[in-house]
Amino acid sequence: MAQNQFQDRVYKLNEHIMTMENEKELSPEQREELLGALKSRFEKNRNRHKGLEWTKVQAKLEANAEKLWSLNEMERTGGEPDVVGHDKPTGEYIFYDCSAESPKVRRSVCYDREGLESRKEHKPENNAMDMAAAMGIELLTEEQYRELQKLGNFDTKTSDWVKTPAEIRKLGGALFCDLRYDQVFVYHNGAESYYAARGFRGSLVV
């Protein structure tokens, strides 16, 4: 199956999204729409980024077309990315997927390609690690996931794969997290498993 056809099925691309493989630059209309959505979310959720100014964030984004493309991928797959931190020494801003539940278009996926290929039947469309790499983002670690939960209540009905330590992964396992009973829980599954209510969240440094 051609890559573009595969992405059409997985991501449910609409007519406004580029169809050229590996194209990582948004049209002026897409840039304007995305920046508008990010600005609105930034202003409505100031508890996530106290003391930061949108104008400075926007200037950083406009100077990095590829990172803006990645943010658009996060946005259109249901992640609702927002600024959650600022690295003062480097001047970089940190974005996490901040959707209330696991991003809808990224669910029902195995942890990684090895897990996906190990399934003999009922294979899902994709895996979390490859999807994240294609989007230009990183899966949240357990630590980052816990940081996110300090900013609100996320995944009260869903769960998310998180970056799994190599020593666990080499034994066939993978980790995922959710929020239940006002507590963050970390679980394990075979990396080949997938569920309709489990996806993944990503981070992006700009």
C-alpha cells in the first residue's frame, strides 16, 4: 500500500492537508489557521504556561516551518497541543498534547513496529512509535506524563502508551498510563497489544 494511501486511512486527511510525501511546510492558510487555534488555546489555559507571552511563542514558531508542520500534525490528529514549559537557557518552548482524552486518530495502535509485526492476525493499521516519528514528535515519558497531569485531568476514560525503557521493551513489554481515582497509574502490556481506548501523546520542542 502506497504511503499516501496508508496515511489517508490512518489519519483521515482532509482536502486542506498536503498530499506530497515528506512535505513539511504548511500553506499560508494552514499556518494562519493553526496559529489561530494555538493562540486561542494558549490564552484559555494560562495555568499551563504562567508568565509566558504568546507573541514570543509565535515568533519562535514562525521561524521554524518544520516544527510548525509537526504541531499541525499533532493538531489534526486530535492532540490539541499547547505550551507546557520554557527552557530559558536555550529559549525553546515545550509543547505536549493536551487533549482531555487520548488523541482520537492515534488510538488502536501497537507500541512499536516490532510489536506490530509480531502479531499473526488482526493487525492494527499502525504503531505509536512510527506514527510519532512520522509526525516529528516524541512519545511522552512516564515523567512527562506525570508532569502533564499536574496541569489538569487527562485520560480519565482512555490511556496512552509512554516511552518504555529498553530493559522492559527487550523482554517484550511496553508501558502505558492513565488517570483514575485522581491518581496516575502506570501499567504494562505486551507491545503487540492494542485497544480502542489507548493511543499516545507526544512532545515537541521548538
